[in-house]
Amino acid sequence: MTTEAPHAEPRNRQFKLTARPVGLVKRSDFELVSGPVPEPGDGQVLVKVGFLSLDPAMRGWMNEGRSYIPPVGLGEVMRAGGVGTVVKSNDPAFSAGDVVVGLTGVQDYALGRAKDFTKVDPRLAPLPRFLGALGMPGMTAYFGLLDVCHPQPGETVVVSGAAGAVGAIVGQIAKIKGCRVIGIAGGPEKCAYLTKLGFDAAIDYKNEDLKDALARHAPKGVDVYFDNVGGEILDVVLGRLARKARIAICGAISQYNNTDGMVGPKNYMALLVSRARMEGFVVFDYAPRYAEGMKAIAGWIAEGKLEAKEDIVEGLETFPETLLKLFRGENFGKLVLAV
Amino acid sequence: MTTEAPHAEPRNRQFKLTARPVGLVKRSDFELVSGPVPEPGDGQVLVKVGFLSLDPAMRGWMNEGRSYIPPVGLGEVMRAGGVGTVVKSNDPAFSAGDVVVGLTGVQDYALGRAKDFTKVDPRLAPLPRFLGALGMPGMTAYFGLLDVCHPQPGETVVVSGAAGAVGAIVGQIAKIKGCRVIGIAGGPEKCAYLTKLGFDAAIDYKNEDLKDALARHAPKGVDVYFDNVGGEILDVVLGRLARKARIAICGAISQYNNTDGMVGPKNYMALLVSRARMEGFVVFDYAPRYAEGMKAIAGWIAEGKLEAKEDIVEGLETFPETLLKLFRGENFGKLVLAV
């Protein structure tokens, strides 16, 4: 179904969500269909997708119910961010050959209005980076850390999922801001990577006692915690907060696949003991300030102060299995699917 | 043991904590001893306790472990706030007859330094009120609501434990500040009381579906939630937050007697969806500003804008059983023990 004879008419492959997953995503929750490449109508543009962003948040989009954006409907193309090249444009704002980012969906070709996409300059960085450090993960790290947590020089910042797309950038920005940074990640390879990035300490939660390690590395307590994982790790960090600590709730990847519902932080009364706060945020709210975040991160990359890493897997057809890498903690840096 | 012949030498009865309670407090967790009234030493004052404040927080003080103040040691007199009269003073700051508040402990006579007590003017209010609206509960309501939550006119404020010592004042202050106020309490009598106090709505969580009632009374969502109870009620309110909502974590009375640990808010990711924050506070931090809070609350009482209610039980010897009224939701207003 996914093979094409050379020079055959191009086809548009699409992953459509056909079932609400229970627990981990399965291939059978989707239907892979192939159809003709659509023609853009008046005011529309057609984008050939180059790379897709695979994100923990996608798991939440597959569930029914109230959230910060509506769920993907059954029968709809699975939502995903992507970067690609304009093939045809019926909007004067775009020309064929322009490189754009946007919610392309898990497919070869995305059709939309010009306003649904944002033009980027492909000379600035390799395309997958526009889905990572220069895309949503970078913006999430930048605004979540600086705007929600207000880290001060000398403070202790802890980040979980620290070798992931968002976490690695959070830790590096915190270092740039003069903080002491502790990363929590699974496995010695990821921890070695964090140390190489300049983190002051890396805790391998799979092989160390997190509570002991945190007591050792954060003897005066945790001033800022950027949480990507939820679950037990959140509880342990809550038990180690410094006075007036700030926690940014960015995600809870440990909980997204629970079949019997989320587990809440049983240690949340530590907020009272430590006069601390826990705050949620959604990166889309910062859209009017993305230019600021892009400029800062691109500058730090250019100065060699921030390293961006992408984990690129080939083949649209691998989508369901590649997505699972996130939930198994197998990705290393920003997980990207090369279409 | 507690009876005295007329004109007998006065004795000092004391409740000492002898066991760390498991679940609900039992009389056998304490020893009631009776001894001679102590003599104040150099710089000390002796206070005859008139009324004791019974507070949910006392349950936490009986547990071992890190909290915002050290636990009561085994064999020590149980900690409690109280109001009483100076009997003897070896400190020029106090004279016999002065009325003072402070952490007197659960006993007839408290011995301490002058700095351990604060003089109050008994002409301003009946003495038990210095343990309620003009004491810690009043200060907790005032600073927790205004300083942590910043309620704005027209916003929807929800308070749980709304007929309790803190909750009833929180709701009344929110009304004074121009908010729409919804109280959550157990039983029709308490709810009728809230309506009488001017709350816009009162939800009887024991006899109504809280989720439905909240949807009805807060159609645009909850801007401020002042939480005294934790548990399921916290989860339901989390599911109804408005954008940029503020939650003050004041207590979690539904959880204090769990023998298998606290249950955390499984709905805490609503903080992300609603870009909301949850913040803990401890009233003692506001000690430098108590005068401001006292003046405001006394003023509102004098103007008839705020009603203070105390639930007074007679007899020091009833302490363990009277304390249980709190955890059974049987008190109505500030629970005070008349010594």
C-alpha cells in the first residue's frame, strides 16, 4: 500500500485516528489510507511535509474530553506539527518553494490556509530543528522556565525528562541564567549526555534512589522544578522544595497511558509547607512572543551555549511505533519523523 | 482526678501527647495529668488559660516528620492556641490581669516568656473571638484570600469548609471585595447559614452532586478556589477552573486522618489546561502584618459586614472528643474549648 512505482503519480498517505487508544497507542488505533494529492482551492496552499514532530501531548489529543485544544475526531487525520515545503499556493503570501511550519497532520501533503502556516528561513538551521529547539519544544522550554518559574542566578533548578526535547533546553537555559541545574533522566547514556551539556548533576531515576540523590545534589532544596513527567518523580521533588519554590507543570508523560486514570501528587501539601506554587501553562499562549524566544535560542545556538539534538526516524509508515519511543523513554533529544 | 474540693489549691491539668495517633485521634493518645500550678521564673509570665482554639492543623502537629513547624514531642503538652489572663508576671511588659493570646497548650496554666504572648484588648470582643475572626483563622482567611489569590470584583470565588472558622470568613471577605461567592459545606443547616451570611450559593456536598451544582453556580468557571479540605472536592473544583485561576492551599482536612497516606489531586493537570496555579501558604509568615488584618476584620464586624461565629464547648477534660468534632464536620464556626 505504501510503495510507489518510480515516476508514479504522487499519492497522499494519511494516518487517520479510528479508535480512542486505551493505554499505549497501537497501530490498530489508526488507519493508514492513501489517496490522490489534493488540489489547493482559492486562498489555500499545499505543503509537502518533510518532517513531523512527535510529542507526548499527542497522546492527550487522542482522548475525548475537555483540554486546552479539542481532541482529534475519530476518522480525522492525526494531528501533528510538521515542517515542509510549499508545492502550490493560491495565496499571495506564499510561493512554491517556501519552507513553512504548522499543524500539518500525519500525512505526506497538508492543505490549508496561509494563516495556518508560518514561513521559516531554511538557511538558519536544518529543517528538523524548526520542530525542536526552534519550534514548540524550544518555545515551551523558554517561556515555561523564564515566564512561569522566574529562575534567579544561584537558584537550584530541577528538570525531569531532562534528555527530552523540552527538558534538555530547559536545563541549558537555566545554566545560561546562572542557576545550578539538576536533570532527571532514565539511563546512564542520557545522564552522560546531560553532564556533557553542562548540567551540574544528572540523576538516573532508573538506577538511583531519586530521593537520596536529590538530597545530595540539592542540599538547600529545589527552587524551581520544571515537570515533564508527573507521577512519583513529582512527589519526590515536592518533598524537597525550598521555600517559595515554583513548579511549572508542562506535562505528565508517566501518566498519559494509565488505563485507570491519572495519579495525583499525594505530596501536594508540600506546597503549603514550602509556601510554594505549582502552575500550568500552554505554549500556544505565548505565540505573540515566539519571535523573542526564537531569537534568543538561535542566538545561544550560534554562540555555542546551547546544543540542539534531534532524534530522527525515517518513514511516515512507522508513525505508531515511532510515537511509542516517547512513552518508552527511548528517544534522545527531539523525536522527529522524516516523511 | 479533675475534681477539686472548693478552695483547694489550684491545680494545673495538662493533656500530654503520649502516642502518635493512627487515623482519628483517640483519648488514649493522650495522658491527662494534674500537677501544681508552676511558678514563673525570671522574665516569665504565668497565664490562666480561658479558652483554647481547636484547629484541623493540630492533627498534623501530632505526626512525625517535616512540616512547617516541628511536631509535638511524645510526652509534651499538646500544642494549642489559647487566650487567657496573666496571673503573675516577672516581665515588666505584662501585668496581672492582662489578657493575652499565644500557644498556651492544652492545659489550665501556661508558663512562658512575654514574647510568647500577645496582649489583646478584651473590650474589643468576647475572648473566644480572639481565637477566631480576630485570631489565626481570621488572619488565615484574610491573607490567604487577598494575598495568595488576589480576587477581583466580579470574579467567582469558591471556598470549601465554608461553614468552618476560616471558610466563613473567606467567603464574607470575598463578598466584601465584590466577588460572586460559592460555599461548599456539609448539610442543609450549614448551607442555610452560608446563605444567611450573604454567600451567592451554598452547595451541600453531602446531599448534592457537587460537579453538577458547581456547573450550575459557576457557569463561567471558578476564578479563585480557597481549599480547606483537599480530596475529591479539590478534584471536582479543578475540573471547573476558569483560565488563570488561583487556588490557595490552606488545608486538607479530608486527608489528615488517612491511615494509608494522602490522596493527591488526580485532576491536577487541569492546572495546565486552565493555565492556573495552586499555591500553599502558612499564616505565621504574615505575623508582621497581623495588625492590618485585625484592623480590617474588626472594622467589618463593627460595620455589620462580617459575622463571626464561635462554637464553644465546655471543659478542658473533653479535649480529645471535642477535637473530633472538627474531623466529623460537626463544628459550626470556630471551635473553641472553654477551659
